[in-house]
Amino acid sequence: MKYFLILWLCGQFLLFVPDLNAGSIYTWTDENGVKRYSNAAPDEDPKDLKVINEIPHTQADKEQSRQNSEKLEQVLEELKAAEIEREQKNKKIDAEKKKSALDTLNKKVLLEKERLQNEIRRIEQLAIGGPYSLAMKKSKIKEYQDKLDLLERSPEEYFGTSTP
């Protein structure tokens, strides 16, 4: 029981004296001009000895550290939220760009389709003879009809662009 009491008292002492390991750091320049650092005092007595005492942490320091950690986590959460919001805005902008490009392509397709159909009608109204024979007329109409088919089937290929 006596040993238990001594052991308990030692444990309490260690709990209430948190910085038993707190010590000093010694710095000096030796006779060879080499800067030395140690947690033990030098054997000789150097003239430029500096002692840096460790400052023990207090309860206020621990509280400040906890508050700083909470602030840091809050800032990180805000940054994550801002990043998510930025990604959503970028996705929306990309979708609008794709829609705009698709609308532009559709307008371009309609105009080109109308132009090709007008050209086919113009060739059909040409009189045979002079510069055009019937075979030349049919060949030209087929050429424009093939272009029109390609335009309807694959506008990107027709215009030589990639899909928006």
C-alpha cells in the first residue's frame, strides 16, 4: 500500500508538472570557429554562450491552438465550398457555350441547306443546250444533292469542324 501511495503521488506530480522535459538549448562557437548547439551545457566556458530557455505551453496556449485549428478548418470548408461553386459555374458556362455553339451550328446548317436547295432549283430551271447538257445538269444536281445529304447526316463533317 505504501508503494502504491508513492507511485500515485509520483503520477500526480508528473500530471501537474507538464514541462519536466522543458529545458534549455545552448549555442556557442568552439575554439575552431564551429557553431555548436546542444541541450547540455558545454564542458568548457565559451565566451559567446547563449542559452535559449524553452517556454512551457499553458492552458491559454492550448486554447489558442484549438481556436486556430477551428478557424483553419472553417477556412478550409469555405475554400471547398468556393471550389465547388466555381466548378458548378464553370460547368454552367461550358454548357452555355456548347448550347451556343450548337445553336450557331444549327443556324449555319439551315442557311447552307437553304443555299444548296436554291442551287438545285436554279440548276433544274436551266435550259438544256448551250453550256449544259442533260448529263451535266443531272451530274451537278447529284453533286449538290450529295452535299445536302452529307449536311443533313453529319454537319460537323460537312463544315470540317469537331462536335461542340
